[in-house]
Amino acid sequence: MTAPNAQTTTPASTSQGSHHWVLTLELPGRAAMTQNGTYTPPPGTTRYDAYLVLRQHVLADHPEMSRANTMFFALEPNRL
């Protein structure tokens, strides 16, 4: 699967992914973090597939959270 496109600024909507995601991870009593971005899943991707890709994307930058619990995950179409 392709890697998600995490955005740190507000670019034109054409450069954003088709979905917006939010993921919160927690190591109870030690640390918590929330990340978000946009992502365009390949055709046929399930919500679970997207969750695994996005969690791996976050963990690539924060390997110390590899044993963290998922406290929140949202994946919604990126449109109003």
C-alpha cells in the first residue's frame, strides 16, 4: 500500500488526500500522542487496511510508541 500523505500546512485541496485521518496512541501512564493528515487509499482498501498503514506511518516516526494502545482512530472523506 502507498504511504499516507501527512500534511503540516493547508495546501490547495487538489494536493490533499481523499480522506482525513486522526490517530491517538497511548502508553498508559507514560505518553500519549495524536497525529493527523490526509490519505488516498488504493482501490479495494478496507478501513482496517488503512488503519494498519496509517499506524505504521506514525510508528515509523515514533518507534517508541510501537507498543502503544490505540485510543482513537478516525478516517473520513476529506470533503465538507
